Amino acid sequence: MERILVVGATGAGKSTLARAVGERLGLPYYEMDALYFAGPDWTVNEGLADDVLRLTSEPRWIIDSIGSPEVRDLLWGKADTVVWLDYARGVIMPRVLRRSLRRTVTRESIFGGNRETWAGWLSREHPAWWAWSQHAGRRSEIERRTTDPRFAPLVTHRFARPDETAAWLATLR
């Protein structure tokens, strides 16, 4: 495991796991949302593809994302391992709701200096709405990719429950 993608639905814990795996294995960790959102008002990084190509050209890395459409094949083509947090909505939704509530209340600065707002909760782009509405589609997309012959060399670790993930993480040195 030298080039790892941690994938799953919004709120599954991809960033937390990727950070922990990166620390245990000494891999540089890259947060896809921080690469994707380049500035205020959720400005998208125009150079995302170039940035991802540069990062994934390195021999060792871990990234917490299936990847946005413009870099998805690049990421999957360069990775050697996929860690899939295939958690049910019942696991994900309390997590994403707690996280968004905390971020909204504390005005925590995230990706590109942006913040979650109370008004943002009404948007279909809000993480809570996104996690709910995209759950099935994200699961299907990941399933399709893990069985796609183009990505056959990838080793896939698929976890249905957080305790399975924790047990696997405990084995890493």
C-alpha cells in the first residue's frame, strides 16, 4: 500500500481514516476537498487536474476521495489500493449532521477559508443533503469501479461497519 484512495459517502470518515493510515504508514496525506475548493465562496480550483497529476506522480500518497469527475480516472489509475468505507446511511447521517452542526455553530474555517452557514443548510449542496441524496449513487459508482477491468490491479478493502475499519487499522504498522 503505497498509493491509497479512501472512498465512501460524505460523512463516512474518509478524511479521519486517511489521516490515521497516512500517519501509520508514513504516507503524505492529501485532502481532496482542500485541493478542490481554492478560495472564498467555494471557488473551485481551476488547476485541480494539474495538482492531482503532480501529487499522484509521487511514489507514495493517500487521498480521501473517489475524486471529482475530472480527476476520477486519474486517481483510480494511479492508486494501488482502495479502502472503501461502505457504511449505511444510519451510520453516516448522524456523523455528517454532528460535523455540520459543529462547523456551523463554531464558524470553523474549512476548505479555502469557507464556512458552513445556517442558510447553507437549505441548499442541496449542503453536506447533510448531499450525504443523503448521493449515498446510493456513490455506492453504485464505487462498486462499478472496484469491478471495472481497468482497475483490476487495485487491492480493495471494503468495510461495512466502523468496527471492521477500526480492526483493520489496528493491524497496520
